[in-house]
Amino acid sequence: MSAALLSARGSSHGWQLILADLALILFLLTLSALPAGDTESRPAPVGRAGVLPSARPVAVAAAQALYRPVAGGPGLAEWLGTQPRDPRATLTVFARYRPGGEAVAWAAARGLAEQARGSGVAVRTIITVGGEADLYASLAYDEPPAD
């Protein structure tokens, strides 16, 4: 090759720069995955009343249908009977309580979950503290509850 052709192409170190960039990207991806893996390996702290808080994030999908208990309305079991059957669907009972209302929220959520047990739908319960007490159920393609 002629000297003019080599100088027109520029330096021949381009592959080394690309390799260094790829190594840096791989390092940053590995580093960003470390905190998530570290929290999963630690034992979950015990919360108030001996309840273990969830160690992993809860996946909640958009609801296909929502149920709210109302006076004179259908029960949850009756309502589930009117919904299309899909083995991939999960019923999630959401209970939110004001500070001091934990026992009432647990009892209400347990009552809804018991109504749904005979329907054949996977059931899970999520209870959180909030500004206002609330109780409802969501039928959705959530991540199935762990056994």
C-alpha cells in the first residue's frame, strides 16, 4: 500500500476504541445489576406484628375488571361468576388502611379472599398504609402468587 492511502484511511486503532467502549458498557451494565441482586440475598426484615414485608417488587398489571364491595351489591364470588374464565388471571385484593386500622383492613381483605377461594382464580392480597381506608379487588394478568 502506498503511504498516501494509509494516511487517507486515518489511524488503524478504531477497533481498539470500539472494544474499549464495549468493555465499559458491559462494566456499567454489570454494576447497575449489583444492587438488585444484593437486596434479594439479604433476609427480609420483620415488620410490625411479625409480618414479613415483601422482599421483591409486586407486579400489578392493568385490571380487566374491578370489584368494590357496596351495600346491596353482589358478593365477590357472585361477581367472579360473571367474569370470563381465564387461567392466567389473578385476583388481587387491595386493602389500604389509616394508621391504627391494620386489624380492620386485614379482616376485610381476608373476608374478600375467602369469598374468592372457591372460584378457582389465583388470589393474593396486598395491604398498605395510606391516607384513606379503601378495599377493592382487581382481576388482571398479574404475576401469579408464589406458593
